Amino acid sequence: MALNDTFLNELRAALGDEHVRTDPAERLTYGYDNSRRQAMPDAVVFADSHDQAVALVRLCRAHRVPLIARGRGTNTTGATVPVAGGVVVSFERMNRILRIDPDNRLAVVEPGVLNGDLQKALAPHGFFWPPDPTSSPFCSIGGNLACNAAGPRTVKYGSPRENTLGLRAVAGTGEAFRCGVQTSKGATGYDLTRLLIGSEGTLALITEATLKLTPKPSALRTLRATYADVASAARAVARIMAQPVTPCALEFMDGTALKLARDHAGDSVPDAGALLMIEVDGEPDALPGAVEAISRAARGDGLLDLHAAADADEAKTLWAARKALSPAQRKLSPNKINEDVVVPVSRLPELVAAIEALAREHDLPIVSFGHAGNGNLHVNLLPRDDAEMKRAEPCLRKLFETVVALDGTLSGEHGIGLAKRDFMPMALGAETLELMRGIKHSFDPDGIMNPGKLLP
């Protein structure tokens, strides 16, 4: 949509010229994310305070202008692409850590704080915030909250939903509100904090977050287990998660992923049918017993090798396969389709078997890796030409059907955005979707907040 002069004049008057951009180059820069989808916003706003966010929402509502919140654009589902035009509001200038409170194990931050910067600020206090997406050096806390983006540590410490105490936000009505608590317990009314986390900016703009901190473990051990095939590795994951010691990371790579990584990075990547990277953290005197318990569970039919790193430098070497995978995939297929499906851990062997069958049925390269301790696999379809692109679409649908049949769900941490919106009825019943639409209408009666995303 084209913005009229009245709206733009009011916008500049309310926020100041230095906060509003309408030149094409700037608009283009803020019109795409890591999904490779793109659309042109009509204006970009750089908010630097809660009050500016309130003024912006009220103006957009009064003029029925779409409003799309943006962190740093690392999202892979098109959740920040302005498909209806309107205003993209970037929170990169709201990047202040307002408070670190070790006594109460919390931090208060603005949405534009980078995940990696927060972790560095917390380290001298002996704490960390558990969510750690792969993009943590350059993704924002606001973006993490919008998509409930998690990472490897989720298996032990939980996602942003489990690690956020409260929020300050502006609903699509223009009303500012606070929700949640600053205490470790709370049972007062509906949990709007967890509702807003993962809502992808379709309900409100988050302007402040109170985050739950966790003491940093004093010791860490890294193990690498290789297997003859993916089925053996998947069964090992189920055994590991069925015993009392919870790893802080349990990552899976299939044989195709290992081959790609080996071609890219050389002999530092093992030649095997599948690989598990396992990390265990805790106090030094407790770690040997924990490592032994994990090792017992990792052993079984199909195990080729189980190795524990002697020190931090060797741990980095063991992680080489995982680090090499992303550039290796890009080299094979610039059109990769990256999904992050989830199934119950006990059904992971069935999922990996089904993925292998799909690759054969559709004659399509598929690479699987990810956070196996949560049953969360990143399934990457890698079409290399137009013919494979055509086969990828029915393959993707069949993948989602399989995941739902295994009592799983469409996304563990990437969110829905544009990429999976049309598959939502596959995962959720009509009654549930209608309740979600009712919630959306209560927060955003005029439908200005990130229109066209999440709900089909």
C-alpha cells in the first residue's frame, strides 16, 4: 500500500525525521529476512523508546497501516517480510540492557539487545540466559521472543517461554501494558507472557523483557558418538533421554550431512552413517558420573566410536562437523528448504526412517540434523534444479503429514511466518484456529499487526 502524505507527516511529527526513512534503498534493506523472501515496505521506522512504539501503533491503527516488527532479520520463515507493505519498525536502536539483578536471577532488556551481547554482559556475574540459537552473535532478544527461538541448550534449560518472566508491550489497539512477574513463582490471571512469546508480532510490539537467568555451570564435557546408520543413532537418542542425566546439548547429524561436511572441511569430520554430539554440564565432581551414564546409554547396536574430548580445544575439533555443515549445504543448493519439525523423542527413529524414505521416493537430496534431545530435527530439502524444485513441494507436504501422524508439530523454534502458514490446519483443528483468531482480534481488532503471517 502507498502511504499518504498526511500519515507520513504525522509520523515524522510524532517520532522525528531522524526515526523515519522512506528512500527506496533503506526500504529494500528492511524488506527481507533469512528466508530469502522479500517485499517492499512503504516506510521504515527506527524506534528508540517505549513511548515511540506506543505512538507508532496508535498512528498505524488510526490510518489502518500494516505494522511489522523487526529484529535483525535472521528469521527463516518470512515472518518479518512486509507482504502487505506498510511500516517496518526496527528495534535495533532499542538495544539497552536496563538491569542485571543476580540476587533475583533476572535481567531487564530492550528488544534490540543481541543475544550474544547479553551473554557477554551476564558472564562476569556468573549467569547466562539459556536460549542460544545458532545466530546468537547477531540475532536480537526481541526476535528470539517473537519466534520462541531456542537452540541446543533447550534440551536441558528450556526455550524463551520457560526463561522469560515478564514483558512490556503495545497491543494492536495502541494500548500499552505489562504482563508477567519479577518473581520465580506467579499464579495471577492468564499467562499473557507465554502467549506473546512465539506470536511473531501478530498481537503486540514487545518493548521490554524481564528474563530469567541461570547460574553458569562450572564444568562442561563434550562427547562425540558415531554410528553405522541413522536408525542406530536415533535409538541412542531415545535411550539417552530415557535415563536420569539430562545433557545440555544432544545434536544429531545424518550420513548425508556428514558427507557434505566432510567434503567441505576434510578429515576432521568422521566418515559414518550418523553422528551425535553430546554435551554434559555441571559441577566438576559430578561430571564423571554423568558422563558415564550418558556413555552407557549411547552404547548399543550400530555404535562405531564414542570419544570424550580431553579439553576445550579438542571439543572445538569434535564440533567441526556441525560447524562445517551450513556452508556445505549452501554450496550444494542455494535453494535449500529448511524446516524444523519436532516429534516426541521416542518417535525419532520413525521420523529419521521416514525422511530417508521420502528422499528416495522423491529423488531429492535431504539432509537432517538438529536438536535431537528435543526431537527437533532440521530437515533440509536441497533441490539443485527446476525438476527437483517441483518435486520438493509434494515432498514437503508429505514430511509435515508424517510429523503430525507421529504426534509431532510443524516447528520447534523457527516459527510459522509465511513458509508454514498454509500447513497450520494440518497441525491444529478448526476450533483451535478459531480461538486463535479470536485472540488475534482482541489484541489487534483492525488486523494491522504483521498481517498475512502465522494464521491461515
